[in-house]
Amino acid sequence: MNLNQATDYAFRAVLYLAGKPKGEVVEAHEIARQQVIPTRFLLKIMPSLIKGGIVKSQRGIGGGYYLAKDPRDITLLDVVEAVEGPVTINRCLADDGYCSRQGIPNCQVHNALADIQEKLVEELKSHNFGDLIK
Amino acid sequence: MNLNQATDYAFRAVLYLAGKPKGEVVEAHEIARQQVIPTRFLLKIMPSLIKGGIVKSQRGIGGGYYLAKDPRDITLLDVVEAVEGPVTINRCLADDGYCSRQGIPNCQVHNALADIQEKLVEELKSHNFGDLIK
DNA sequence: CCTAATGTTTACTAAACTGGTGTACTTTTA
DNA sequence: TAAAAGTACACCAGTTTAGTAAACATTAGG
């Protein structure tokens, strides 16, 4: 029941970029140094945020990263999903429909978990980086 | 961001016991067979539920497990905590106070996560096995 | 009091995951 | 064209996960 370290680092990388003037390009080394993240590891995490449409990158001299959109339009859920994929608190709630209780009808526990998961997702969605940098 | 398999099995073991008449002793093999759980693995999980005050056991011939209290007084949170320990969605929110951003003030993300975690715990607490067996 | 049926405890294990690091490569600017 | 950035892929040690195995402790019944 834990977000992993990569997601935690991603939160802080996005938070750091959100604190910069819009469109300012910040190199990985600066983000890593300021947020106390191993640079190489951050460099491996960033492409996930790019694929998730959260940040954009610029290569070459003077390159780095910048937010792809307004901090207010980036939620905690966006970052979590970009790094870890869809939020599922139980395997049976994953996309592939895996259920260890397959064939057993009336899986009440899993119905309850689905309800809880939905609320968790809504909570993650309710926090955006525009509010967090205040 | 996942409950583990042991917790999932524990949910179903408790649910199965909750469906039995109060105080009826059910052996591990029956629970395992009915709920499609590897018997040996279930046998390893049950002591956690006992330590958590959720079930009680009786050894020897005719032995097995039975609920330690009314199903209405057992929540999903009780089972999760018995099997996995305290719920923490981020390492920095664990008891030991670990924070990868130690020394950095105003950790806004973690404040938001603490808020979300609290709501998740409340949700888990709001579902009890008395309701689930209906 | 002996035996078989039950749960308990501890140790072990293969596979996957976590949190990185290393190396080579591509892109871009000066 | 060289240096400074990000990208991609492979590798790795340690931990966790999901079990299994074996020896042990307790209890009911004969």
C-alpha cells in the first residue's frame, strides 16, 4: 500500500518546475540537486512524465525540462499514473480483470474495494500543483 | 499502490467466517478450499489475524478458527492493519518519520498525501464485515 | 496415555520488484 | 565540430512476494 520512490521523486520534480516561471527550461542536474534526488535516477523517471504529457524536454546545450501545461492542470493522480500506471489497490481491480477469487460469485469485498479505490482516485485528482506551490 | 495477496486472502477468510453461525469453529482446510486459497499459505496468514484480535483459533482435533467478535465490529482496515501493518501511502508518512526530502522545509506534496491517506483510512474503516455478508 | 488431527513456528526458495548505476547514443547549440 | 544536455538499454544488489517444507505443540477420543 505504497507509492514508490520514483513517484515521490516525480512529485518533487514537478513541484520544483511548477515553482519556476512558465516555460523556463531547467536542467535535470539542477532539479536533482535542489530536490535531493539521485541525478541518474531522475533522468530515468523524467521520460515517464513526458509520455504522460506533464513535462516537455529540450535536448542539447541549455536543455532541460519544463511543464507541458499550467500547474493547476496537473494533479497528483496525473503524476502517479504517469510513473506507476493506473491506480489499483487490489489485483482484482486491475485492467486485466485478474481475480484470485475467479468463479466465485458475489465478491463483496472486491465491490467494497472498488468503491474505496474510486474515492482514492478522486482524492488524488483533487490536489493540483497550482495549489501545492502556494 | 497495492494491497498484497495475503491481505486479499485474509479478507476472504474473514468474510467466510462471518457467514458462519457465531462461534462455529471452521478448519483451515475448509476455508482454503471454499475460498480458493493455498492451504499452507492461509495457515501462515491466520496468526496475523489472531494477533490483530480478529479471529481466535482452537488447536487439536476438531480445531480451527472462528471470529473473535461480531462481524459488524470488524472493518477492512482492521484486516489490512493486521496483515500489513499501518497503512502508509508514502514512506515519509510512516511511523519512523523517514522522509527522502529531509531537511527541505514546506513539503507540500507530503502534506497533501497525509490528507489523502487519512481519507483512505477512513474509507477502509467505514466498511465492516457485517455489511459485506448481506 | 497413545494417536491422529489440527494449528504454530521457523526456515527456505524462486521470481519479481525496487532503487539504483553504467555505457553508449542522439540531439542541439556555440 | 566539440561539448553539453537528454535518451535508451542493459545490468545489478538487495528486498519483497507468494509460497512450500519440516518439525513442533496442542487437543480430542479411544
